[in-house]
Amino acid sequence: MPELPEVETVARDLRDALLGRRFERVEATHPKIVRFPAPEVFCQHLMGRRVDAVDRWGKFIIVLGNTRRQLKAVLFDQARVAGLGNIYIDEACHRAGVRPQRRCHRLTPAQRRTLHDAIQSVLTEAVRNRGSSVDNYRDVWNAKGRHQEALQVYGRAGQPCLRCGAVLRKVTLAQRTTVFCPGCQR
Ligand SMILES: [Zn+2]
């Protein structure tokens, strides 16, 4: 599942390539992603139309609230609408110095703010680097993203933290592999 930076990178490239052009022929190669109307109707409808805009569906929102649930699980729920997934959740928690297993209601207002800012800066930087190619993600031109080289914790369990030197630990939270630093995340 691509996360927001990868989706945004693709959306920007498509925007540059497609705006103002017309569809001559439309084919649904993945008909399952067209829920409504029926794929054939959808294709028919687009034929001859001009592309006015390319947008991604899903934007970043964060409402942590006073739930007693663990931070990682709550961020994952947000992810469904926000495009924030495993990689960037771990990266943002590390940047904010907050452990992903923390219960949300125990986070201080300062930690919430720091976390909010960390999520935004992590995503902004990843978009600037055109996404992370940790699996098979490629952009519109089939090129890899560059952000995988900038990741601080994701995929680095057992290696030293780049900020404090402690050995990064791996745990399973919200059924996902989670990497955090026991030294600088509280
Ligand atoms: Zn650390």
C-alpha cells in the first residue's frame, strides 16, 4: 500500500503530464478500483473529456483525542483516510521522541504538538524525495523514490539510532512490525 508521499509524487507527475489533454481511449485495467459507476460506464463517460485536475483522495488529518489506545494503532486508523502508513508512522514517532506504544491519553499537549509537526515534516521531506522505494513502488516514469535512504528507523532494527546511538528495537504493534529507539523515544 503506498503511503501519502508516494501517492502525492504520482499525483504531481500525472498533473504535469495530463492537465489539459483529452482522453482518446479509456480502459480499466484494474476494474475493481472503479466502484461506481460500472467500469464500462466509467470508461465511456471519460472518453473525449479533458483533464481539468489531478488530485489525490486522502489528506493528512490528525485527531488523537483522549483514547486509551496505543498511539500506533490510532495513527493506523487515521492512516485509512490520511495515507500515513507503517513507514512514516515509525519515522514520525522517532522524530517526535515518542514511543509508538504510548497510550494516547497520557501524551502531554507538548508531545501532541511535536508529533503533529513531526508527521508533517516527515511527509513533506518524503514528498520532496519523491517517496520511498522500500518495496515495488515506482513513480509515473518508473523511477525509484529516494527517501528510503533518509529513513531513520524503518528497516533499521538492530542498528544504532542515528540520533542517540542506542540499538533500535523491533516490536509488533497494531499487527505491524514497529521499530523504535529505546534511548531517545519516551
Ligand atoms: Zn535514539
